[in-house]
Amino acid sequence: MGYEALKLQIKKMIIEVCEKDDISPADIADDVELFSQASKLDLDSLDALEISMGLKRDYGVRMGDSKDFRRTVTTINELAKFIQKETNG
């Protein structure tokens, strides 16, 4: 899967698992901190858990503790890089 396709798939997964039906993938910038006001997603700690479970389900990647999660899940770009690294060995 290409990098751009992966980023789109990640955005769709976040919208689905966090039940953000009023947001479209195009509304999520690739380089904006996901857990910031600028992202417009209004994510909280429960959303972080849902995203972590979605990553495990869709990509087979496990996140560590909440500190690891916050370090890895910063932007769509960083998350896509992490998934590519973890899944391509």
C-alpha cells in the first residue's frame, strides 16, 4: 500500500472508531497534532484507546503505554511512518 493510501486509511479508521461522523478525511491535516485543538477532532483519552485498538485490529501493531502512544500518535504523517516501519519489519 502506498503512503498516501495508508494515510487516507488511517484517517478513515480514526473517524470510524472515534465516531466522528461530522468529520471527513479531507478535514484532517497530515501534519497537525491529532490531540490538539488545531486538529478539529476533539479527541480525548477514550478516543486514544479506540485508536490504539483500531491500529491493532487493522494493522496488527501494538502501542505501548499511554506515553508511547502519545509519542507515536502525534500526526497522521508520524502514525503512517510508524505503521510502515512496524509492518515492513
